Amino acid sequence: NVLDDLLTRFEAEAASESLSHESLKELKRGRQCRIVEQLNLLTDTYFDGEIDRAIYVRKQNELQSERNTLKEELASFERGRVYWFEPVRKWIKTAQQVGETARFGSAHAKRKLAVELFGSNLSLSGRILRGRALNPWNAAYDFASHRCLERIYAAVRSAFQAPESSGRVGLEPDLLKPDPAEDDPSVQVG
């Protein structure tokens, strides 16, 4: 199943990214410790009278500035660890249940799914509900017939604005746009 493969790939990427973040955080923490040691040494050197006040203040400001930058970077890592992954996982789980909900779901479940997929821009024509899929659902439609994991993967990453990955096979954004000559992406619900 393409969605299972996609979920597995995103989970592996999130785990790898998490390990990478941990490694970077450890490096930054190590640098912070060295800066504290340098500040202590600088202070001792100043109090021993080995350097004058101007040099002490300049060097202290440089070290404090670098220390504050490292603190901000560490806080940024904590806030944005793998922020993009949970929405991707939720989207894939929902996508796995779309067919079952469409066939066997209650009217309320179908309505809720339609709003999630198409937003509020639905139209009724001859007892058929039509709409254009919203992002990221349009990626599922655009590539449903292709079954190309790389293209779907790139489209989902783009839709969720996931950060670039070193293992990612990149595609130009123009390749991800649907071809206007293809069938109308309107989907019938009902």
C-alpha cells in the first residue's frame, strides 16, 4: 500500500531528524560549557591584573553574545523538533480511512470528511456534491493514478512545508503542479 510505505518513510525520516537534532543539541551544549569555562578564565585573568578592562569587556561581550545565540538556537530546537511530522501522520491515517468512510460511514462522518477534503467550497449539481480538493488532499488526487512514491512523497512534504531532508529526492515545484490537460479533479461524494 502506498500510504503505508509513505508513513514508514516519514516515520524513518522523523526518527533520523530527531537523532540529528539531539546530536546538534549536544554539540551546542558542549560549546556552551566551553564558553562558561572561557568566561571564568577571562574573569580570573582580569582579576589577576593580567589584562586591562577594555580587553576584558570586549571579550566578555563576545562570549556572552555567543552564549545567548546558543541558548536561542537550543530553544529553537526544542520548539521545532519534528513539528511537521504529527500533521503528516494524521493526514496519512485519515487518507487510509477515506474509502471505508465513503462506503460505510454515517452521513455525519461523510460530511465531516468532505469538509476536511474540500473545505466549504462544495457545490451541488444534480444530487451530486462536487468540490476541488484542498492542500494536501490535492496531492493524493493528483498522484492517485501514478502511484509514484517519490512524487507523492515530494508533494506531501511540500503541502506540509516539511524541512528539507538530506535523504530527500528533490523535485522541482513545477513538476508537482497538476497538468491542466488531465481530467477535472472534481470528486463526487454521495
